[in-house]
Amino acid sequence: MATDDAAPGYLRFFPYAEPYDHQRDAMAGIYDALGESRDVLFEGATGTGKTLAALVPALEYARETNKTVVITTNVHQQTRQFIEEAGAITDQEPIRAVVFRGKGSMCHIDVGYEECQALRDTTRDLVDKEEDRADLEAREQELLEASQEGESEAAEARGAVVDELEGLAEEIDDIDDENVCEYYYNNLTADTDAFYEWLFSDVRDPDEIYEYAHAQGLCGYELLKEGMEGVDLVVCNYHHLLDPTIREHFFRWLGRDPEDVIAVFDEAHNVEGAARDHATRTLTETTLDSALDELAESDDARAEYAGNVVRAFRTALVETYEETLAFGEREQVGDNWHDLTITNDEGRDDLTLAFLRSYTGPGIEHDVEQALSLGQDLDEGYAEAYKQGEIDTRRECQTLQVANFVASWMDESADHGQYPVVSLRRGDGGDVYGRAELYTCIPQRVTRTLFDELHASVLMSATLRPFDVTEDVLGLDDPATMAYGAQFPEERRRTYAVEAPALFSNKRDDPAVQEEITGVLEDAIRMTPGNTLAFFPSYGEAERYYDRLRDGPNVDADLYLDEPATRAKDLREEFTAGTDGALFTSLWGTLTEGVSFDDDDARSVIVVGVPYPHLDDRMEAVQDAYDGAFGVSEHGSEGRGTTSNGGADAGWEYAVEIPTVRKTRQALGRVVRSPADFGTRVLVDKRYTRAGETEMGQYTVRETFPPEERGEMIDIDPEKLQFALLNFYGDMDAYDGDPPNP
């Protein structure tokens, strides 16, 4: 866009006619915060233009101060949006942008990380030797010409060069073709200027890069790494920043120290869970068995000490799960990991105690050190053997993996915020095998260091509030905060809180409750002129009501059931292709966020119950950790989980209720996606209502919603919902022909 002299400089990166007023406000606040090296928590409802509001000032500040902007998400659809926005920006104000994806999806020969590293080393070694040979051949020719002209010393020097050339030729011949990557070889030997000219002429997605590089016989992934230094913008996945090891490499590829990076986290309400996953470490029984086999092959004296640790830990793992399994529980173990509780109210966990009982030797610390030392040497030996073509695949050292895990387990499993757990699953042969896991409950163990190192971060989402909870959980210090509610015309949306029974888990099997909820769903689907999305606390509950409506006489719409372990993308496309359907799914599935249902794709969205996650031992551990770390919450109602001084436990509020309401708000945001769009959002549970605040007391969740969203909730009796929908959609002139009869 054209800017006048009085306009802020960062508007040169705004690619459209004029920003919205709230975008101007957000951009100014973010630009000022970056200047103060402050992190930003930025909540904006659908349609607030969060991406540009964050990117525009970040790119300007980075350009002024020689920094790089990294925008990251864990939602594939958002990556496509970032590419579109960055492309629009570069059409107006050229920027150098790279969209980065993991190696696994961009490798032309489909090898793992360790094999790739070995192939790269061997290939680079080959190219270096070939360059040395070319230099020596040129030198040999010079000396030959000099000796032919009668220079006696030149003849003697030429002989030495010829000997060196023969040695190099043997070394080059010894490098097995199978241990050289042809694509990376071409990267090192071909002229790649054309690739980079093409890459930076627009914003290229990883699929484009893969196809272009493949056609040229090049490795696009490695070319990206080599070409990232000094770029203005990088688009990537969360793990490039949340995984400490990958982050170190990533910043090196950028040619930036962390303090020279501005990070923008999209869908930032997901950072908590993603950080927890990245911090968690596991060790399976099969890895322990492989380590024992590896040690049996070694004649190194350290193998005996390493074996003491590996055998004892394996014995302890098996003993722990055998003693912990209840009668008949083994038969319940399937393809997914089945957790067993091993923690104790006092003292170390059962696995650690079993390990201490099983171990014999000079000392665990001593033997772990020996195992680490041996493992590092073995791993280096495997890398060299693969490099030299002695083995076909790059072996990973199992002893090193075990030693690292056991060292961490003994040092950290008793720490606050760490939850040791043993799990079981059934293998291909039908036998069960175990896994030890060190589950990290408090994500700031990962995120605090990251946010402290970066120049600043912008964390944006439609559901970040309460801001102080996000601040606590992620370990942010005094961030700037800003929130912008729905920007579309209020008259084109309605939010109804239905005074239906509170769907506590012990009420869900009540026939009278099921009958009432079924009636609400039938009314909502029948009175919606188009598609309806229905979210439930679980896939099981979604299936329950799908079956009830499918078998009942009161719904003519096409019904769709989302099931776990199925491709939601295909189901979504089938659903949105129709004009009168209802899709039943879990609130904790993949359709709750990062998926748009624009205009006719969905007119109504229903959330049935307060869809708390399954409260297993892990969730209990997270609650306990949050209680210990954050104490008393100011956000929940008194009563449930009340502390001695009258406040509510932070564990329940931080770990369960607030994430559940955020997820619910995400679900509600699936409809009304533009100023011209319209639709209704229906919350089916008394705990969402004003009456519920009085009647349900400690169990109400209404107050957990932001005030402007609470202000739009209209309490309504179940039997009156159909009339409210009829009136709203009638006002929108949404019915094709006569409206349905209530």
C-alpha cells in the first residue's frame, strides 16, 4: 500500500489497501513492545487479521535492527495462510522468505536423520578429495611444463605430486557409491545460483521446493539450510523452536544468535502441550534388549559396567509392570500405550526402587558414566563404518540411548513437575512390552529458556486469555497484552446457552438426560438452514448421539460421524460438499481448530456439555504440579478444589478448566468467519448459563469465558431453542422457501 510521510514506517509491509482500526492499534503496540524487547500476548477473534498485525511490525523492526522473524505454527492450514500473506507482502515490499519443513518429508532418497548425516559427511569428504585432486592435477601439469623446460627441481617436485595423486585416487575409489548422496553431491558441485534466484523470486512452499530441486537433481532441504542465512522471514513448525537440539541447529542455519530472532507463535494456546511433548523422554524394553545385544558383541572392558545398568533397568521395568498389572488388565492392553501408575506418596517411584534393588556393581553413577563413554565411542564407530561403506545402514547406538535415559531418570524423576510412568503396549507378535517415560508436567521447563534467549516473541491466538495463566504456564516475564473481540456485525451471530441438564459423567447414561439432549440436537439441526457441527466431550459421546438421531424419526439431514484414527480431511470435504448435514465429532479431535467452515460450510455449531478431557493419572500429575508451582488461582469459582485460604486450586483451573474453555471457544469459532457470514453457536449445558452460576455454584464455567463473550450468551430453555433459531435465520432470510415448522 502507498503510505504518506506521517504513516508509520512498518505500513510499507502491509499488502492491502488499509488496515482495520484494531490492526493499526495492534501493530503499534507490537512494534513498541519489540523495541522494549518485551514478549507480547495477542488474542484476536476470527477475522481480526492477527497474522499481518504481528508480521508487519515484526518485519519492520527486524529490518531496522538486522534481525530475522520466525513465524511458527503446528497447524498445516495456517502454514498455507502464512505463505499467502508473505507472498502478498513481497509483491509490495520485497522480502527474502523461506518456508522450512522437516527433512523426512523433503528427502529424495528416503533415509533417516542419522543416515543422512553420514551420507552428507561422506559426500562432502568425496567432493573435498576431488577438489584436492583437481588442484594437484593442475599443479602436476605446471611442474611437468617446468621440468620440460629444464628445471631439475620441478621434476623432483612433480614426482611427489604424482605420488600424492595416486594416494588420493585410491581414497576416492574406496568411497562406496552407496554411501554418497547424489543429490547432495550435485549441491556441492553444480551452480546453484539459479535455484536461489528462483527461490527468492517469490515465497515457495516446501512441495514446490522439493519438485524443483528434484527435477534439477539437487537436495532442496540442504539448499534451504545453506540459503537461510540473512533471510527476513522463516515459516516453520513448532519443533524447530521447542526442541532444544533442533533449535540449536536451526539458529546456526539462520546465521543468527537467539537474541537476533523475533518469534511469532500462531495458535499459541497449543504451545503448552507441544512444549510438554518435546520435553518428555521415553525408553522401551526393546531398546534395552538391543543394548544388551550390542554390549554382548563388545570386548571393551566398559561393556561389563554398562551391562550392570542396562540389565538392572530392564529387570526393574519388567518387574514393575508385572507387579503393577491388576487382574485381567494385561488382556486390555492393545496397540496404544497403556499407562500404569508407579508413583508413591512418599519416596521414589516403584521403577526406581526396583532398579535400586536389581542393580549390582561398583555404583550406578560410575557404571552410567562408563556406559555413556562406551556408547559415545560405539556411536562414532558406527558413523565411521557407514561412512567407509562397511555397513549398509547407519546404526544407532542403543547403549548410548539407554545410558542417557537412565542418567536423566535418576537425576530428575523425583523433581517437582516430572511424572515417572510405565506403559505397556502389545507388539506385532501379540506379546506385551514395556516403556519407561519421564513425563514433563510443567512446560516452562522448555519454554522459559527459549523466551529468555529470544529478542522477543509474539504469541497470538483467538483463545489466549486469561493472560496471566498463559504467562505463568509458559514462564513469560511481564509480557505486553492485547485482546480484540469479534469484529464482524453482532447482529449476524447469536450465542445461546441452553439450560439443559449439566452433563456430568455420572449423568450421561441417564435415559431422561439423553432424551432431552437428543431433543435439543434434533431442534438445532432441523431449524438450521444448512450444515451443523456438533462437538462432544469424546468420540464415544459423539457416536452415542449420532446413533440416536440416525435411528430416530425427527431429522432428515445427512449425518456424519467423525471417528478416531480416520482421515478427518476426507470427512470434512464430504460434509461441506453437502448443504443439509450434521457432523458429530469430539471436541478433542482435529476439527476443533485450524479448520475453516466458511459461509455455507457450516451455519450452526453446537457444543454438548463441558467437554473436560479424560482425567487420567497424567492429568492428575499435571494438576499437582501446577498446584505446587502456581498455588491459588484467581479465576475459578470457590468450592471445587478450594484451598485453605478460600481460593481455587491452580491445578484444576490451569490444567483442566481453562484449557477446556479455550477448546470450546475454538469450536465456537468454526462458524461466522467473515463480515458477510452469519450463524449461531449453541452451548448445551446448564453450567454455561447465568442461572447455572446460582444453581451450579462451584461447577459453573460461564465466568471462565472473557466478559464480552459472556455478554453475548443468551440463556434459553431447551424447548425454546427451535423458536430462537427460526427467528434468527428468518431475519437473515436464510431459508430456501418456507422455514421448517417448530
